[in-house]
Amino acid sequence: MRIFFGIPVSGSVTLDEGESLHLAKVLRIEAGETVHVCDGAGHMYRCEVVLPHHKRSELRILAEESVSHVNTGLHIAFAPTRHNDRSDWFLEKAVELGVRSITPLRTTNSEKVRFNAERAQKILVAGLKQSGNVYLPELHPLSDWDHFLEKNALPLAVAYCGPEQKTGLPAWAADKAEACVCIGPEGDFTAAEAEAARKKGAEIVELGRHRLRTETAAVWTAAWFYGRTIK
């Protein structure tokens, strides 16, 4: 199945330049051929190519098709890693594992204080098309820790490596249909950041006996939430 990403308007879809280039120049799809378009909001459309063009391809919607999906209820906030490839790997897996939204964090020990949202969005869209998932995670802007805690309205867990007794993430999340889990930078959250989260009602959790890299911890979390949807 040849899947593209696009937003339908009045029975048609106009692909952006990146998707159009892939359709017209890479795959060399011609007018009259049939492709599928996902809008990232739970819908898949079977479309006829009307005008293949490397900058602006026009498609006509033939039918909306039902696609099964999972709802993990997971929202992840994570501190982007210094090396882009590690964050990119997490973003790709987040789509595959059904993460519903992602918030990049800027914390005291963050190795990276900027975040390329355009690059991240492209990785998410590529993951959507590859995986067959029909829901694109909502990507929020980079947020400072205090601002994130102030705005969050979901049940919140913070993965923290401090020495105190902590709850295992599976035990905390078992009865929650929707939750947000925070993954800190390689240097971890500071004690003050963990305490600030506690004061906002967050649960401090652990992900196992070993210290995990940021991207490993984020994927482990996504995989656990995805795994519980499999009956």
C-alpha cells in the first residue's frame, strides 16, 4: 500500500512539496493511479491521482477506509538528547507504538536547549506512513520544566534515578486510561525538579534496576503502554 500524508478538503487532497516529490519523482506515479492518504487524525482515504506534480500533486478522494488502531493513552514529555539521531529514533518508535502526544522539555541538565520542530514533524510523518498507524502524535513546542508542570492536566509520572523509594511505572499506570510520563536528560532531573513535580501531584517512578538512556527510557515506556493494549 502506497501511503501519503495529507489533509482532505472538500473531497480532494493536495499534497505538500515533500509528499508530491515522493509521489511524482521517486515513485513516478501517474494520473489515474490509486494511492492511500492518511490525515494523522484517524482516517485513511483511497484516492485517485488527478495531477502528479513534484511540487503540488492533486488527488481525488474515492472512499474513506476503516483502519483499526490502538489507543495507548500515553503522552510523553522528554528532554531531547544532544545527538539528534537518538531523539530521532525515539520519535520514529513513538509513532509505531501509538504515543498520543510528545512534549520536548528543557531542564536544568538538558544537553540540548533547542529543538527543531520541523525536523521532528517530518520524522513523525515518515513513521506514520511506515507503520500504518492512523494517528500522528501531537507535537508540542519545547517547554521549560516549570511551565510544563504548570500546564499539565494529566495524571503525571516522573522517571527519576534518585535514591528514594519509588513506585514501578507499571504499578502506577495500571489503572490509568490516559497518562503523561516524563523522561529526563542524560544527567537526570535534579532533586529540585523532582520535588517540584511532587508538589504538583506527580508520582516519582522507576523503570527498572538499570539506568537507561533518555531515548531507551522513552521507548521502554511507550512499549509498555502499547503492550497493555494487546489482549
